[in-house]
Amino acid sequence: MSFPWIRTAAATLLVTVAAAGCGTDADSAIESPPTTTKATATPSATPVPAGVAGLDAKAIFAKTKAAAFAADSVRLRGSFVDSGATTLVDIQLTKTGGQGTFTVAGKPISITVIGKVVYLQLSEKYIRAEGKASKDSAADINAAVRVLKGKWIKLSKPSKPDDDFDALITMTNRDKFFGEVFDDHGRLKKTQQTTVDGVPAIGLTDGESTLWVSTRTALPVRLETGSDESDLTLRFSDYNQLKAPKVPPASQVLDGGEMGL
């Protein structure tokens, strides 16, 4: 069976997240009139209070960046739609690694990352779909299920540069992920205040993507971006409530190197 496609799927998601990052040149961030966004909540009619919402876009950006990096952990949940194909994401990020699930076209792939070691666990649904796509026989597919079901495939960082592998690391590490989100990206504008995922928030937008920021804590609440062919939504929650991932039991681990990965 072929596994590089898993890395490519995660890398594709990461590239979109990086492109949607509301990072900006600190000298170019400006405040401007409200912008319409995809947040479904009704905008607040109350005056803008002092604090986060009362700052200009440049200052809000600096404040939410500092708040995000100060958090020990965060949970990311959302979806990425590219050319009609949907990938669901539910990942817990900590300083030392992360864990969670990518569901690609309805087929779950669990991931645990500790340092620079990646563990992937393929669902039976994924294994069977890949076997069928590869035109494997029913006997071969059943054999693959027996070998891989409930097991973690260990992938160590390759000796040569590998963008897909690095993408998996970035997507599951708090510092690396927020480094992408807050990378320099362009001029920012403030939106109206609204309630996003139950949190009073104000948005920072560059015209293509919007980062919603809590007006209470300055922490990121939601990241949205969209184009004619792709659409991304990531929700941020459970700050400072998550534990670092643990290495899977040795009895459940398969060496990816011995599998040619």
C-alpha cells in the first residue's frame, strides 16, 4: 500500500493554513471600516469597548500573537475543502508535539507527533479504500487490514529534506503552527465585533482570510479563508487544558522504515 499520499494530504492542508495566516508586516497593519466575513453570528450593536477591540489592527495582531504563543496547548478543529474534496481536522497541539485525527474524504487517519517522530494509525476504512484504489485483491486487502489495523506506523525524520514530513511536524506543534499563522502576510483591517463560536470577538482580515480574536483574552478563536477552489475553517479552543502526547505502546508500533516509508 502507498503511504506518501497521507503526508501529501497533511502538507496540502498546512500550505493552506500558512497562506491564510494573518501575519503582517508590523509597519503596514492598518485599521479600516468593517469587512463582511463568514462568521455566522450576528454583529454586536454595542459600542466598541476599551481593551482588545478598542486597539488598532496592528496592536490587536501583536496582542493575539503574544497570547497564542503564551498558551501551553490548543485544540484545532475544522475543515479544508479543495476542489470539492473535504478534509476534517481535530488536532491537539502542545509545545512538544501533538495528536489527533485527519479525516480525508471520510477516511480517518490518526496522528501522534513527539519531537521529530511521527506515528500514523490508519483506520480500516482508509486501508480498504486504498487497497481498492490500488486494485489489490480482496485477499491482499484483508491481509493488510490484519497487519495494520490498530497499529501505529512510526516515521522518523528522513535524512534528506522532506516537505511533507516537515508539514506533519508543523501541523502538530504549537510553536511551529502559530509561527505559520502569524507569519508576515500583508495589510490587515479590523472587522465589526461579533460572537464567534460563543466568544465575543473581533476580526483581522487581509481581504482573503480572517483571524477572529477574543475581545476578552486576545486569544485566536477562529481562522477562515476561502477562494474559488478551496475553503478553510479552523476553530481554536481548550487553551492550556491539554496534555502532551505519549509514545504508543511498543506492541502497537510498526517501523515505517522497514515498510519502505
